[in-house]
Amino acid sequence: MFDKDILGSKKRVNLKVVCLTLCFVLISSFSGCLIEQLSGEKYECMVCCDVIRVMAPVWSCQSCYHVFHLNCIKKWARSPASQADAEGWRCPACQNVSLKNPTSYTCFCGKVTNPEWQHSEIPHSCGDMCGKKRGGVDCNHPCNILCHPGPCPQCPAFVTKSCICGKTSQPMRCGQATVLKCDKVCGATLNCTKHTCTQVCHRGTCQPCQLEVQQVCFCGVTTREVLCGTNKDGFDGSGHFSCQKVCGKMLDCEAHRCQDLCHRGACQSCPLSPRLVKTCPCGQTPLTKLLELGYSERKSCSDPIPSCGKMCNKPLACGSSDTIHICEKLCHEGSCGPCSLTSMIRCRCGAKTKEVPCATIQKEDELVFTCERRCNKKRLCGRHKCGELCCVNVEHKCSLICGYKLNCGLHRCQEPCHRGKCEPCWQSSFDELTCHCGLTVLYPPIACGTKPPECKNLCTRRHDCDHPVFHNCHSEEKCPPCTYLTQKWCMGKHEQRSNIPCHLQDISCGLTCNKLLACEMHRCRRICHRGECLADGSCHQPCALPRPDCGHPCSAPCHKGSSCPRTTCTAKVALQCDCGRRKETVMCTEAATSYQRYAAIAMASKLSDMQLGDSMDIGSLLTKKELKQARLECDQECATLERNRRLADALQIDSSSDPFNARSTSIYSDSLKEDARKDLKFLTEVEEEIKNLVELLSKGKQTKRSHCFPPMNREHRKIIHELAEVYGVESVSYDSEPKRNVVITAHKGKAACPNSTLTSVIERETAARAPPPIAHIKQHSSKPVTGSSWSKTVKEEPVIDYFDVQD
């Protein structure tokens, strides 16, 4: 019945494969699961997440036994994410480090390259016996089942194993990790070679002997309590260690004691023995010569050593590298006395020297001292200075910790301070990293500092508004501003604006606020704004109440509830002379002063007439109406025009024919003319530019045209502003000194060229002021003037200037 079910299944799996699968399920559930999934093409590659086909080349990890596509594992082994800290690459599943990259497609046991798939065999296997070494302890039997995925099953053989101490043995399964342990005492000799081990059957070498014994030093003076067996090789028959004190044992001469430190073995012979001493104490003269001179021969070590009487000359510990101090005493026994000289000693780094008495120097090591100079050289890290006192190091290694933040932004570098960039953070996570909504996942291993994956789905966070969401899922806590177009009122509630993004709160319509201020006299002149109109609560706009004397506005800062202050009126008024030629705009106070001067002159003239007996009416000079009508004084040019007018009447010239436009009212102010006469060349260039700008605007289709003049001084800018006003052109100054310039803009319908340019007016006025030809005056005064003769004269002499004739 079982065979019929298998043969009739849709998967068409061979009976042998099913039987092998059932065997592996019994042996190893993991291997059986691998065989079932690989045979049914249900096993997925962990790298590409695709199903592994039965004929696809694969690679199997020998540590975790996961199966991957060969091409996928090759790409993974070459990727930076798989690299280990030292060498090799890590398995995507178990992170086991492999030194060799996968290159070929082999069966699970590794004996056959590029195995062919057979319906009756396990996919990717060779069909032969596995033969791999089992993973058990001390098992030498190869795997005896067919080539298979996953770990090999436990060895079925039985062997005889001994216990740890080797005193007992028993049969057990081969490869079984169970350790046999009997209940007998070990009894092995310990390290001290005197005592035996008292532990019950144990693994490895026995522990050192734990009994404490008393040991004596070599000289026999000092003792110590140590564990038995400590320094047993150092025993010389009398002691085990050196106490580092003077030995003090009696020498063989029985007159002196050993002056060496506690030492092993017997003491040396007495250094004063006659058989050892061959020279005088200073070492310059042999004792044989002194015996010839009559000195007695030494019989024992207690006899004095004969002195040669010469200077000792033994080198002393003091001095320097250049000079050596010697003992200046006569030949003597014992140590040389203190030196009476001074020594120049140098510090370790060689930067400083100092002179010290030789009596303070007992050893050669004292010829070098440590100065207070700190080393300013950079350490190998290139960031810190050495800072060590009297430094003698060639390589100044930095002992500090780097401490810089790593590329992950979470951890700091714990390596010693170094040059260059820190190594990437070695920490990694083996947990899945998801986006906020959880639909996009990064699988482990995840390098430290890796940002959440970018998700293409719409954001699912809670938003402040109910408008549709147009931005994708993000890892930032704050969502991007809502850009849905809505209708919102401006800040001043003037109008409702359309197509305003939802996130914009304060909308300005660009209109004037025009709200009534607290003073109830003015309105807010600010552009549509948020908050109160008056920041400090008080209005500072100029007062619009008329002045009682001149009628102009008060112009003082708003003063609700109080009378207008008595201040000087700064309003501009237009003045002209009696003939109407001169026109100027001056302050109201200057106009009043001018009228007072004019009225005083007129009053003085009338009073002089009254002294002659005439009666005069001076009421017109004191009325309020006349007080407002201040006048400018006529100048020489006014007199010239009046003279020309009278001369034209005398010569019967038609007043409507004004060929030189001498009597026409000038549209150019006197100040502009005066400034233009100072620099007529500049005036001509500026006027030509303005004229061309207006003409180009009138001929073209543009509504406005602009021209920018180069930077210039204040006087030249003033001429351009006044001249632009005559042409109806807007002029604005930009930038700050010394690069301040003027930009003129001509608007269609406003800009127009005058009938006469300022250059022609100045030229005519200059010609009108020239002295008249005398011959012309005589010619006209000798003949009666008639209509026919006048017309003939005009035709024959067109160059005569009739307006230059003086009275």
C-alpha cells in the first residue's frame, strides 16, 4: 500500500529518495528537511530569495549547512558587506569566516565536480558513499551513508574507552562526547616530587602541591613560607632563594667576611689574599719592585699592602665626556675620597647643562639629570604634542585614545591616536532593519550606522491635517510639510487667497494694512502683517492738523490729546519773481523771511514818499493774504529779458515770433542751469542718454526701459535726478559710496522729450548775454522803420541779434 501511494503521487519522487528521506528524518531532522525541500524545489537561496532548482549549481556551507546558488554566494563573497575583520568572508547565515572564495560546483561530499542530477538520487549529490570525517570526538570512521546535505549522522560503531586516569575502561558509542570518570584517587606524583595527588579521577595534569613549607635563603639569614615545590630547581643544598642582602659569611681566610649579595654556592676567596694582590693599592707599581726597595713581604690577608707613594690617579665617577677627574691622593687603600672640583653635567635631551660640585656625584648615573623643558614635537598621530619633560624619544608614540566618532555616528574609535581616517565601525547587527511602516526590510548582517531602507510606499504616520498624503515612508520623526493647495485669509483679513500650501500659516496679501490706529487720526501704513499694528503702542506718524499761521500740516509726531507744538514749518513752497521767470522751491520759513525782507523794503520806500508829503496805503503789506505771497528778486537775466521786450516793442517786432525762445518760461531750474554750466560736457552726455532712452521707448513695444549710469559723485547724481524729472523719467540711486550710481526708468505714457534741450537753452542764454554789435544799432537808428523795409532787412541780414541791443 505504501509503495502504491508513492508511485501514484504527482511529484513522481523515486521510492529510493523517499526512503533516504525517511532515514534522514530519523537520523537528523535538519538533513531530512533539506533533502525534502531540495527535491521538491521549495528551498530558497538566502541571498537572492529565489527557489533553488534541482539542476542549478549550488554551494553548501560546511558550518551551518545552508545551501546557496553558486553565483549568488560568489557575489556575496566579493561584496564589502561579507568581509571579515582580518581575512576571508562571512557566511550570510552563520557568519562563519572562510578564507577561500567558492569557485566550483561540487557535490555535498566534495568528491564530484558538476554532479549530474538523477531522478533516483538526492539533488546536487554524487550518489556514492559520503566518506566525510564525522564531527564526533576521536572518531576515525568515515560517514557510511550516501552523499547528502547537512551534518553527517552519529557513528554507529562501539569502541572501548578508558577513564581519565586510565585505571578503568568500558565500551561506548564511537564519537560520543561523554567522558568516563572513575571513583578512584589519582595518586600521581606532584610537582614537588615528595607528595602524591589526592584528587579523584580527573582530566589533564595534576594541580601543584598545595602544602606550605619554609624555605631559607642562600646565606641562611632570611626565611619564607611558600607552596611545596616552589623554586625546587634553585636549591643549592643550603638555600632556595637570594634575599639580596650582604652575604656576611666568613671567608676562607677567617679574617674577613664576604661582601657580595646573598648568592648561590660557596663564597669566593678573600680579595686581600697575598696570592691575589700583585700591585700597590693604586695599581701603578708591582709589589715585586716594592720588595726590591725594602718593603716587607705580605704573609697574610691582614698584612697592609705597601704604598708606592705616587698619586692615586684612579678615575672618579665625576667629570664629563670631555674631561675625566682622577684621585689626587697618594696611593692608598679603600675608596677614593670626594673630588674637590666641579662637573658640568648635561640633561638627557642635551638641551641644558649645569655645574655641580663633584662631591655630590657618587655614581656615573648622576652625571645626567632631567631638565624642565617640555618636548614640543608632534606625536606620530599628528594631532597631539609630546609634552614629556626632557624627552629623548626618537618616535613620539601617542598613548591617548583616538576618541573620534566612527562612520556610524554612534560609537567612538578606541584605537590609539593615529593618522588618517578611523577604521569603519566593526560592530554589526544580526536583526532585520525595517522602514517605519515595516514593508521594506534589510536582512542581516546590518553594519552599524546603516540607515533604514528607503520605502516606496506612502507614509502611514499621523498628520496634523486631513489632506491626502503625497510623500513616501521615511525614517525621520517629522514629516515633510503638507503642500496641499488650500484657501486662506491673509494676516490682515483683507482678502482670501487661493492656491496656498497647507503648511503656510502667515499669508500677506501685499496690500496696505489701513487699520485705524489707537490715536483715531491715522491708519496703519504697513504692508499686511501679523500681530498688532503698533509695536510699542503709540503712533509716530506726522500730525495732519493745519498750522494757524501758514496752514501747512503740523508734521510733528502724533500727539493725541495735546495741542500742536510750536515748531519751524518744514513744508516746501514754490516761489517766483515778479516777472515769473525765476521759480524755486524753498521751505515755508525761508519764504516767510523772504517776504518780510520784501515788505520791509516796500515799507521803507513808501515811508520815504510820505516824508515828501504824499499819503500812502500800507495796509496791503500787512494783510495775511499778502504775507503768504513771498517773492523772489529778479536777477540780471530778468532785466535782460525785460530789456529785450522793450527793445522788441521799440523795433515793432511781433511778440508771437520768438525765434530764440527768449521769452518763454524755462522748464529748467536756475540751480540745474548753474550746475550744468560747470560741466557742460557731462550734461550733454547725460541728456543724450535720457533722450535716446525716451525715443527708443516711444518707437518700441515695451512698456518701460531702463539705463544704468556708472558710479559718480553727488553733484553729478543731482543733475541726473533733476534732468530726469524734466523728461518725466523715474530715477533711483543704488549702492553706497563710493560706488553709488543712478538708474533711470522711462515708462510709456509718462516720459516725453521737452521742446528744447537744456544744452540748447544754456547756449541761447549765453549768446543772449553777449554785447550787441554797434553797427547794427546805428543802422536801425538812422532809418525810419517801415513794414517793407523791415521785411527786407530781415531777409538780407538774418544773422542780426535783435535781443542783444542794450537800452
